[in-house]
Amino acid sequence: MEIVNDKKTRKIVQRNTSIEILRFFCMIYIVAYHVMCKTPIWEEDIYRAISLIFHVGVPAFILISGYYQIKFNLKSFCRFLGLVIFYILILYAINLYFAVPTGNIFYALTPFSHAMFWDLWFISCYLFMYLLSPFYNKFINEMSNNELLLLVLTMGVINYY
């Protein structure tokens, strides 16, 4: 069990194992959703309906992660960025081997340039979220409970529509 220091209330919050298990199942839901989207049976309505259950994985995962707040660590960020660049190089080499059009290698090595149109867009989103986490945390810690509730409801409405 990990101890997290909550600066807003100045008390120590223990990580809840049940919440961590829920976050693990959210990851499973995300993978299952994407597997279902890539299968030929995706066009059938029953599978689309089932996939809606799995679609909840992303928002739930982000909410749980946000509750515990991402702690920025430059060493971890550089290690993750190194892994991203390493795998981009591997994917680029595989694409070259199979003669898949790959574009400019220097463009491929900039993970921040792919946020909206690259197949691995989520990596760019995660990198941006991690970089901005100290600002998010400060912003959230300064808000009252009513303001936080209003923020979550507003974002829920925006996400829905």
C-alpha cells in the first residue's frame, strides 16, 4: 500500500487496493475495446453495444489517475521519452522493410507532432498530460469541492456532446 501526501487537506491518503484493481480492469477494457474495433464482427450491432461497456475504460482510468495526481519526475519522463523514440525507430524500420510509406524519419522521431493524426496518438497525449501535470495538480489543489464538482460536470457534458 502506497502513502500519498494530499497537500490540500494536509493529511496522508493511503492508496486503495480496490481502486488500483479497478484501474487495472480499465486497462483491460481499453485493450478489449480496441481489439473489438479491429475485428470483422465490429459491424454487427450487438458487438458495438458490447463495446460501449468497454469504452468506459479510458475516462475511468484518467479519473482514477487524476485522483491520485500524477507526480512529475524528470528522470521518469526522460526514460519514457527514450522508450517512445526507441519504439518509433523500430516501427519505422519495420515499415521500411515492408515498403510501407513512412515519411520523414526526423518527423517520425518527434512524438509530440503526432497528437491528432498518428496511429499512436495516445502516446503524445500521455506525454503532454505528464508534462502539464504539475500545473494541473496546482490548479486542482487550489479549487474548492464545489468548483471541482462543477469542473467535472462541465467536462462530462463537453465530452458527451
